[in-house]
Amino acid sequence: MATGSYRWAIAVATVAAGLLLGACSSSSSPAPGSPSPSPPPVANTAAATPATPGTTSAVCQAAAELRTSVDALLHIHISKGTADEIKSDLANVEAKFKALTSELHGEFKAQTNAVKSSLDKLKTAVSDMTAHFSTSTVKGVATAASGVAAAVSSLLASLAPECGSASASPSP
């Protein structure tokens, strides 16, 4: 595979990470290289579904863990030798997503269905890449990873009235 294809895949993953981080980060930006402070939680609004205090914090914790796991997935350099790492990170994202959906008790169905669908597409793309490594399958993984980032970003944005901006994700 040409080096340009790797750069393209990395660029797609970087754009996806930017989408994920942009949708759920605070509006003020810290100085480059400094850690991002966690903003205070935002009180429930009329648009948010009321939740008990324990439930809200559990939802917010699960959302932050999902965000962190997606961030790790998006920062993998896609190559023939990273298929197992991608599979492992994908399994972690699925576990964190399952934990969050459990805490949501059936709420945000449209957003959770979109995340589930995007995760299924990424699993298929990774399987295709593992079976036949090529520029096309690498692009498929990068595109599917972008889809996961967008779907998770939408879900986390929906949780913002309950949780405020999700805690900052670690940067690579």
C-alpha cells in the first residue's frame, strides 16, 4: 500500500476524532499542550429526561468512558499489523456502549441505534480488512471509524443537557 493511503486513513481518523471532540467539548479552548479542565455539569433542562441523581451520574460516567474508548479507537494507525489492536479497541468501545445503553434504560433510542449500526459497519470493515488487506479495505475501516465517531458524537451531544460537556478525552 502506498504511504499516501496511510496518510489518508490517518487524516480521516483525525477528522473523525475532531468531530467527536468538537461535539462534546467545552466552548473554551485551553492553551496548546495544557490539559483540558472538566467543565461543571449542567443542570437538567426541560428538554432533558428527568433522572434520579444516581442515574444521571452513572449515565455521565458511562458516557465519558465511551468517549475515551472511541478516542483510543480513532487514534490507531491503520496498517496490516494493527488489525488485532483495532479489534481489541472496537470490543472495548462496544463494551462501553453496552454499559451506557444499560444506564439509559431505553432512552435516546434513535441515537443508540445509530451507534449500534455504525459499530456493526466498523466490525464488517475490520473483518474485510483482515481477510484482504488493501487500500480499499483500509479506506473502508477509516470511513466506518468516522461513522462511529459521528454517531457517538450525536449520542453524547444528546446527553449534554444531563451531563454537560463530557470530560475531556486524553490526547495521543
